[in-house]
Amino acid sequence: MAKAEKRVIVVGGGLSGLMATIKIVEDGGVVDLFSYCPVKRSHSLCAQGGINACMDTKGEKDSVYEHFDDTVYGGDFLADQLAVKGMVEAAPKIIKMFDRMGVPFTRTPEGTLDLRNFGGQKNKRTVFAGSTTGQQLLYALDEQVRKWEVKGKVKKYEFWEFLRAIKNKDGIVRGIVAQNMNSNEIVSFPADVVILATGGPGQVYGRCTASTICNGSAVSAVYQQGAEIGNPEFLQIHPTAIPGSDKNRLMSEACRGEGGRVWVWRKNPETGEKERWYFLEDMYPAYGNLVPRDVASRAIYKVVVHMGLGMQNPNRVYLDLSHIPADYLERKLGGILEMYTDFVGKDPREVPMEIFPSIHYSMGGIWVDRMHHTNIPGLMASGECDYQYHGANRLGANSLLSAVYSGMVSGPEALRYARAGETGEPLTKEEMEAARKECVAEFDKIRQMNGTENAKRLHHELGDIMYKYVSVERDNNGLDQCLKELKDLLKRWDNIGVTDHGSWANQEAMFTRQLRNMIVYAMAITKAARLRDESRGAHAKIVLDANGERVTDEKGDLVFMNRDDEKFMRTTIVSFDKEKEEPVVTYREFEHSLIKPRLRNYAVAKKE
Amino acid sequence: MSDNQKVRFIIERQDSPDSKPYTEEFDVDYRPGLNVVAALMEIQQNPVTVDGKKVAPVVWECNCLEKVCGACMMVINGKARQACCALIDELKQPIRLAPARTFPVVRDLMVDRSVMFESLKKIQGWVEIDGSFDSVDAPRQNPYTAQVAYEISHCMTCGCCLEACPNVGPQSDFIGPAPTVQAYLFNLHPIGKYDAPKRLEALMQKGGITSCGNSQNCVEVCPKSIKLTTYLAQLNRDVNKQALRNIFNV
């Protein structure tokens, strides 16, 4: 007998969602694919520099083990090591798959795949397609999914927003409610299993390198329905972004991988002469400009904010490529140099770029097991929206890899799970209708909001609050204050007034709904940061004295808490207390038996 | 231009696909580096026209704001382009924004470009692989050919070239430059070229390459500087060769 076709709902059409979709339909399932936008416009395409895989085409004797160790060490020993091992082992095969699909990877004269350096890795391990690797990988999967769409195995719901999951009477997720963003119609959809692949929450910080659609709203929605969040306090701050009022545009780590140097003007401490200070090379002789992102961001912050060097108001340092031959830059970095010229109006081949750190990526997200099941049966999560693979800090060019790999795991597993018959009863018509009606009532209420606050301005304030208290450096006073201010913001949300009361493409009302989810998620980030009393990866906490003042050492430098493996080599788990509308934090053990934790120090060469 | 000056926007609005267009004017505070999307965001924070009327915020589509996703294409001072990289300093004021009317308007500046994605189905815009399994090696590729593929693969389906093309519209079935040129991309790939005859035959059909009038408008507006006319010409030759092959059955 032929296998009954199982129906999987995939929410999100970035790399992870598309990869899961392809795996499901190849194995005989059908997919309803939901996305805010035509999937070809998903945020994966903003990834520039490349994708890590041990291809060893440069004769450097690179090994999969080295990639494994770099990732675990780079993540400051907070990533599940078995999960990471699976990912790095699959990486070279993933590249071959993309090569067959037609990704125009940059090649060597011999026609084989070129590799480049990336931060936190000593060997050349980053495969790339110019400086638009994410775009090219996304397009390849988009094209393959289009093929399956023609065959009738994938039905796309583009310009649809996920609102919530629907559970059956046994608490198993068997469908979703979604809204058509043009007609504003709200509909319930049944499924055998649901995979969320909705990307990161960058918009919680307002100005960041993420697309406007990366608001974390779907993650927050299921968090409020009982899904646990893992490690939300670990947000990557990318050291080199071009700050802007509408967004901070990413300037790829590939710039440093191809020889870019970061510097500021200073007076030479001995001679007193004005000179360029290449501070990363000075502070971290072993890795220099190629230290991992958390390390580079902290160094820039220290130099600009605490030492008063670099450009001030707005704060900037130089990222310099002008010493590299223009034709080499064109071939390796063409696309992004053009971007700098487009948006800043200056040519980075001739003048140093002006950059500053920006919120970029969330290591944390929905807690999943190694097969990408969340704690709610029937609900899976995949890609940046999950917490897996990166621990306390992600290495550059590991995000495209984890996005694709997680889809390769979640897709087949969704189908296996659906076929194993543990999915319980399908939703009844009444259950679907009840969930739909709740969402309709919520939307109608928002459309009629008549207060004095503007949602976009509140969003701006949310970003300001989060950047002020929960970014490169954190302290417990600030985090307590942040929680207070977020609670206040949540109250003020009730007093929003919308000017658009209609129900056709009402972007204002949809955004207002997303904003509430963003504030709720911001509280989860902040509470988790408040309770983690250590410094690890992207989470750096300043020591306060008994009076609550920041402690400094004899040189006047801030003193940070140390990593505390005994207490905090654990996954942060945040669940939502519905009554109090507050996050509740606990800790969970994870698998770290393969590589023993050791001190992470990029001033010296890594020892294994 | 000094920092306390205002920038005037004249925006062509439309409440729904069937309703009548109208214009509204807004002022936005100037600041260095301001672009059209950032200005539209300012209007969202304070949706009041120059006449002091409080109105619904302007609706448009955007995602990445880095000129890679293709979402924010609109007609700015008469020219189809991405709004995110349209710097105010480089635009004549007042700045006129309008939807790209080659496509059906959804609301205000947002249009329905699904026809472009449908066209990618017609030209078989993918490499036919046996599966996404990982046990098969990939063929080696000529680095020069790969560079050409990289250039064409930047196409973000934004629709600027369709908006600019005089042959795309109700008078013709032409699928437009962008989807047509994608056929050339897949015909370049060592595996993709196996299906080249299928793609070329699709381009012989109504709406295919014979509808291209070679007006050269597309190459002028492509935000990714893809040499569209070069590849259209190459495809035209390939299609003709295929037609001959079909006649002589070789």
C-alpha cells in the first residue's frame, strides 16, 4: 500500500524552511509553505561572506575535527556538542549538493571551489559565491522548491503571517492560524506536524542588520503558548556594520577575511605622535583582525566608548581595504563594496569604511532537541529561530550552514514523526474555528485601538532600551532597569492608536500585533541576561561593587565576571508565565562530553 | 542642503486594487544619508500630510534594505528602482513616488509581482537534479563560465526591467527580460544544460523571446547591472539554432 501523504506546515521560506520542504516532498510528503514574503526575498539572502565546510581544497590539511573544535570553542562551550558534530560532518556534502543545484560558487583557476579565511578559524574553510553567498544559496533552494510547486507537492502561502499554533485536545500541535497580509483574511490550517523556520528576532533591537521581517513575532507567539526558549540572552553583535537610521547594514566579515584591517587614530603612548592604531592586531596577536565577532565588538566598544578614540557622535572606527589591489577586491568582495558606495556614497577601494558594531544574529531561540522537536509535541523549530549549534557565540559563516543543516534534520524528522502515528487526533472543525475566531477578535480589537501612542515610535523606544541595557556590555543594575522599562512599554502598548482602521493590507495593525510579541520576547532576553551571572561569548557582564558601582582595575579598565562553568555551563530555559505575563528562567544540562571546556583566549593560538 | 530643511514627497496612493488613485504630500525632516525607505518610515511614525490631515500610513513592501531582496521596487521620479538605495541627496525634489503599474496594485506603492515567479516556472528555472541527497559529486566548472553565471544569478526578481520594457504590458504576452534571461543562466550549468532545449522551446512560445523588441530599456534600469541585452541576444541566437535543429530533427 502506498504511504498516505502526510501534510507538513512549514512557516518561513528562508534556507532552513526551504531545505526542510525539499526533504519532505522528496520523501513523499506534501508541504504548505507560509511566508511573509515571496520566499525568494527571505532574509537568508543577506548573508554575504560564505558557508563553512571542511573542503580542504587549499592543501592546508584542514579537518572536520578542527571545524568541530573551532565551533565549540568559538561558542564558548555552550553548544550541544553532538548537534555541532552532526552539522560539521554534513557540511562538505551540503556544499556538493548546492554545487549540483547550480550555486555559482567562486572558483579557483583549476575550476574547483575557492575558500577564504573567516573569524575564529585558522584554516581557509569558507566556501563563497562572491560576497552574496546567502542570496545564491537561497535562490538555489527557491528554484528547487519551485520545481516541486509545479509538481503540486508544495503549496505556497506567500504574504501570509503565522499567528499561532493550534493544539488538539491532547495538547499536540495539529495546525496553525495565519493571516493573509493583503486581504487580512484570517484562516485556520490543519497539518500533521508544524515546523517553524521563522528566523531571528533582530527587530526587537530596532536598528540591526536583519531585514524588517525578522521580528521574532512567531517565536514569541509560540513562547506565549508554552514553547520553551533556549539561551535568548546570547545575541551576536556584529563588529562591522554601517550604522543607519533605517537599518544597520552589514559589512561582511569577509572584508577582514580578505585582509581588511580595523583601526583608529591615536597618539603613540611613547612618542606622542599621531598614528593609526590597529588595535585588534595589537590586543590579539594570534588572530588579529580575525578574532570572533563577540571579541571584536567588545574591543571596538572599549576603544571608542571607554578610551574615547575613534570617531565620536556618532561612534565609528575604520575598516580599511584601501591597501588591497582593486581588481582583487572586485573579484572577492564586489557586491558589498558596491553596497557601501550605494548607501554611503564613498568608494571603499579608496577610503577606509566607517563602521560600528550592530545586533546581527540570535544564538538563542526556541529550545529544540537534536531532532528539532520543541517541548510541545507536533511543533518543531529549525534555523535561526531555534537555539541549537552556536552556544554563546556563533562563528562567521556557520549560520548558513546551521540554517541548511537544521532543515535537513527537521524535514525528514517531521515526516518520520507524522508517519509514526504519535500525532493524535486531527483538529475538529470546532477547534479550528475557535482558534480562528480568537485571532479575528484580537485583530479587530487592534484595528480599533484609539490611544495616543504610535506603534512605530514605541518600536523605536524598544530598540533604544535594548541597545542601552542588553548589548555589548551588561550589568545587573541596567538589566533590572531594563525589565522595569519593558513592563512599562508593555502597558503603553495598550494605549496605541492606529490611524488605519480598515481591513485591506493593514500593515499598521499587523505591525502593532507584532510589536507586542517583540516586547514580550525582549523581556525573555533581558531576564535570562539578568540571571546569568558570568561572562560567556556574547554575554559580557560587568562586576558591580556593594554600592552598585562598576568595578575597574588598576588600569581603569572595567572588570568583567569570569566564565563560571560550574554554575552556568547550562542551557538557559525561559518559559512564559501566563498569569503574570513574565518570563520564568530555569537551567538545563546539555551534551558536552566530547571536547573538554578550556579557557577561550584569542590572544594566543588555540590549543586543543 | 542644511539639516533643518524638509524634503517634500508627492506620493501616488491607492486604497485597494479597484479603487481610484490619488496623491498625498508629506514633508520629512532632511538628514544626511536619508533614503526613500527611511523617509517612508518617518511618515509611518507621523502619518500627517502637509495639509495637517492625519491619514493611514503609506503601504509599501520592503525587507532587506540592502538592495538584495528586490522587495522595495517602485517608481521614483519616473524611474523604476529600489527605494532603499534611492538617496535623497541624489534625487530632484519634490520627490514623486508611484507604484510600478506594469503590475496590479495591491495598495499604495505595493504591487503584485507573482507573474514573474510564474514565468520562472515556464522557463524551467532550476537545475534538474536527481535529489538533494549528498552522495553524488558535483561536476567541475570553468571559472569564467561560473563568473557569468554569478552575474546573472544576482537577479532579484524586482521587476524594474519589466516596468521599463515597452513590450511588457496588456498589449503583449512578453514574460519580460528578467525571467527570459534566467533561462540563459540554467543553460550555462553543466547539469542544467541537459534541459536547454526545453527552455529554448519555452522561449519560442507566445510571450517568449520573439516578443522582445530590443528597446534596450531593461539594461538601463537593472539595479544589479546585469547585461540583460547581451544575454537576450545570445538567447535569441540559441533559440534560432534550436528552431533549426527542430526542423531538421537533429
